Amino acid sequence: MSRIKEFRNRKIWRKTARALAGEKGATFIEYAMLAGLIAIVVAVAVAVFGGRLRNFFNDIGGKVEDASGQVNSADITVP
């Protein structure tokens, strides 16, 4: 590894360690944990309710298509 890359890596690690050390680091970790928890909840919800949601929206789409077809096939004249 070249000296420049080595220096950059050390600099990045020092900044990361400094950021995680103080109050800002604690806040960052809390937000990261919260984001991870939200991601897990969303993934579980999609796994559990995914099929039901797909069926729900497919039913709504079908009803909209039926209504659209009825409107298009009706003889409506606008004065």
C-alpha cells in the first residue's frame, strides 16, 4: 500500500474513532440503531403482509379497470 493510501486510511480511522468517542458518537450510534430497527420492522412487515397487500392492490386495480371500461362503453353525450 502506498504511503498516501496508508495516510488516508489512518486519517479516516482517526476521524471515525473521534466521532464515535463523544456525545456526537453516542447520538450517531443511537440513530444507526434506530434506523436498523426500522429496517427490520419494515422487512418483517413486508414478509408477513406482502401477499395480502399485493392482493388488496390487485383487487382495487381490477375494480378501477372495470369502472373505466363501463364509463368508456357507455353512450354519454356532453351537450
